[in-house]
Amino acid sequence: MNIDDFWTVIETARTDAASASGDPSQAFASALVERLAATWKQTILEYQQCFDQLHGAIY
């Protein structure tokens, strides 16, 4: 997964969560989990690698 694909997953989950009621943070987290769960294991691992790289870069 490249960085553009990573951000596409994030933005799609945000869009999905926007129509949900309740806590926006929880809605986003649920939408992200649902979106990733619908993919292959390899995609989830690649998403995690991108997340770890970005998270490490800001800390």
C-alpha cells in the first residue's frame, strides 16, 4: 500500500463515519475497522506499516 492508498482508506472511513450518529471518534474507528476487515490480510498489514511509518515520523 502506498501513501495515497493509505490516505484514501482514511478519507473513505471519514466519509462513512460522517453519516453515523453518536461519538464521531467511535464512528470513525468503527468505519475504519469495517473497511479494513473487508480487505485481504496483506492489505491490513500494509496499512499498519504505513501507519507505523507516519506515526514514527511525527514522534
